[in-house]
Amino acid sequence: MTDFQIEFDTLVFYTGITSETVSITQLDNNTALSFGDETLAILNEVKAEDLIAAGGDVFLDA
């Protein structure tokens, strides 16, 4: 994702994936969201620590 902004955007997880089961990893200037061995998304120019700190303001579990 090239224009994700923590202050304005939301991530919604479906089909058994929740904010508690997603791995958040810093990759250079980007953040990877993974579930098991699968990369779900890469958020360009987003710091993993900022995403984690935002928590429930960013993640919605469907």
C-alpha cells in the first residue's frame, strides 16, 4: 500500500485473521503485515512501532 496513513486509514481482517494473530515487522522504511508464512500487506513509509502503538484505532476484526 503506497498511501496508508495511520491517522486516516483502517485495516479490516476477515476469515479468522485478527489483529492479535497478525505479525507486524519493520522492513527498511516499510511495514509488513503477515499471517503465518503469508505476507498480507506491505505499508510503504509506515513505521511498525507507530502502527503497533495505534492498535485499535487502525485495526478492525470482522
